[in-house]
Amino acid sequence: MATPVKLDQKFWKNFAKNHWEKKALSLKNVQSSLQEISAAEIFDLLVLYSDRCRQLNNPDGFKFYIDGFKADAEDVLQVLPEKRDQSLLGYHERMKKLFPDYCLVCDELLKVNLKKQHLLTDFTDELYRHVGFPNRFSEMGLYLGNYRKTPFGVHVDSCGVFSFPVAGIKKFRLWSQDYVRKNPSLDRAFKYDKHKKASVLLEAGPGDMTYWPSADWHIAESDGSFSATWSLGVWVDQPHKQLFSDSLKDLLDSKGGALASAPTTKFKTLHSKTGEVSELPEAYQQSIASLQKLSAAEIQETFLKSWMQHISLQGFKSIPQIDFKLSAKSRIQLRNPNALILWQQSQTAKDKYYFSFGGALVETSKPAGLLKLVKAINDGKTCTVSSYLKGATLKQDLKSLQTLADAGAFA
């Protein structure tokens, strides 16, 4: 067996310098937190998620491909894993009797198990620390089946991809962006024998890890044997300027002036007889005046609040939410000790505070008790709500706390 590869600081520093968004990587016998989720646990998660979908009569989060064709939603419900399958291989035995070539995809499977979510964040926290926090998000999916090739052919995503096989052998064939640009017939292709020499082939089994950059075109290959693989995609298709403009939009919407909501713009003259446009309508002049009144503190607060809300999702598309009903008698602690409730004091009103978790944002005033409670919980303590929240602000503070609970903050 290959010498274990530790994903320590030395590894991540080298990865960020030599591989991230540069070139593919294939490692054997990787010591990663994600390897701690066994095939048996994954099967249990699949059944739990499948049972929920059947109960709701909605297979959202699952995709199923038969001989390369995507099945309709109502058909997906008929082929999801069941407890009677007993294991991933048991599910495969049932499916292969029905379909010679199938692929089941489950996005965000870890949503149904909060206790395992930290294994994913242990990995991504180190990744982000070395390559930067994603301006969009990362998402984790599970791919399983006996499909001989990715159902949608050779393709490129806008994300860098880490793959962790759970069962079977997984092969990925990669081409550079420049090569595909010169050979456009590769786009969505299933037949590409003449292009194999120009490709890189990655092969991995349970305990291994592969990575390729977002610009690499790729396709998964198989001899028809069963495989199950975790796939973590880190989307890199949103530049900072998009975050900047999104953050500014709400502020600008609130500072547009009295005529900002008018459905038409009144004017004196559209242009001169020569076609020159030199005069702004009153609505524009009002908006300019409003912007000129903005203080540095208002602008700072707008971006700080937006950044806090963004990072409260821990770099993911969504965070598992739970049904957690709070009362003053509740005893609560952080669901994940590494996923803190974020907070900040307003830059413009010293008695106003913002709290955020899982993309949820709470604005409240004079939250002395709530702030003490959040700090205590972030410090790892298990707290009784009534020890911190009381008096005239109790109702407001409980409502704020419930918003954070709904976003999945507490256990």
C-alpha cells in the first residue's frame, strides 16, 4: 500500500502553489476527514434521503440516467435506494437487473446528516484558507452506478473538482482547454478514440483522491463495474466585482430618491436638435444627491454585512436546516463547534447589531443578552436561553434566536 498522504499544511501550501486552477492531481491512500464516511453510512444516508423524497413525492436532489438519458422526476422516485437493498452493492444488484447502464446522482447528500457535515467542512476550511473563499459556493455530490461514460459526454464545468471514490475504481479522462478549443468536436462527445493520446487519465479507488481545475474538459470512464464516488465542486465562475455590485445594490435601492420607484422618467428635453444629450432628468439628479450624502460608515457597513452573510454559509450553496423550536427553557449549543454564529455591531447606529448563520441575517437593537448568549455558545458552552434572554427584549431576542436555529445553528 502507498505511504499515507496527510493533507497537512505542507500539502495545502504545495497544492495552492502548483495545482489549484493549474493542473490535475491524483493521490493514493489519502488521510482525509471525508474518508471517514463509510460505504455503509453512505447507504444509510441515501435511504434516509430517498425516504424523505418518497414521503414528499418529490425527488429533488436526485438525478437518474438510463443509457445516458435523464429520467423524468416521477420515474426517479421508482428507482431510489430502499432499506431492503441493505447496501450500496445490494442497490446495484437490483438496478443492474433493470438497466444495463445507469447512473444515480445525489446532490448535497450530507444535508440529511448534520453529524457528518463537519467532515466536509474540515476539508474545505483548509482548502479555503490556502486558495481563498469561493465567491460563489462549493457543493458535494455522490455519483454511483455502472455507467460506462458520463451520461452527458465530454464536458467542462465552472468548478474545480475533487473526487473521493467510496466503492469500485473511478477513471477520469481530461483534456486541456486549448486542445478542445482546437478540436471542438470533443464537446459532449462519447466517441473520442483519436483524441486519447492528448488526454490525461486519472484512476482512483477507495482511499484515493483526484483533482482537476475548472478549465479541464473531462469524462468519467468505466468497464461497466459498479462504483460510488464523492465529488466536491468548488465553483470559480463568479468574480469579486459581482459580489461588489450585489452588495451595493440594496444600498443603492434604498438611496434612490423620491422618484426612484416611478415607472416612467419625466424629462424636459431628450436631446438637442443636433442629437446632443447634456441634461439629466430630475430623478437622476435626486439619486446623485442621495449618493453624495452617503457616509463612509454606511458604505463600510453595507459591505461588511454582505460579507458576513456570505461567509456564514461556510462556502456552500446551502447549510442543512433543522426543525428546532426554541423557548426560554431550551438548552442549546453549537451544532458544529467550527461553525460559529457571526455577528457585528452597526457602523452607523451603536445600539444596532447584526447576527448571521447559514445565510440567514438578523438585525436587532439593544441585544445585550443575545450578544452574551451568542458569545458563550461560540465559546463552546451549552447554555440555557433564560439565563441570558429576559426582560423587555425577551420576545424580540427569542425571535432572532429562532431565525438562527431555523438556519441550523444549534444542536
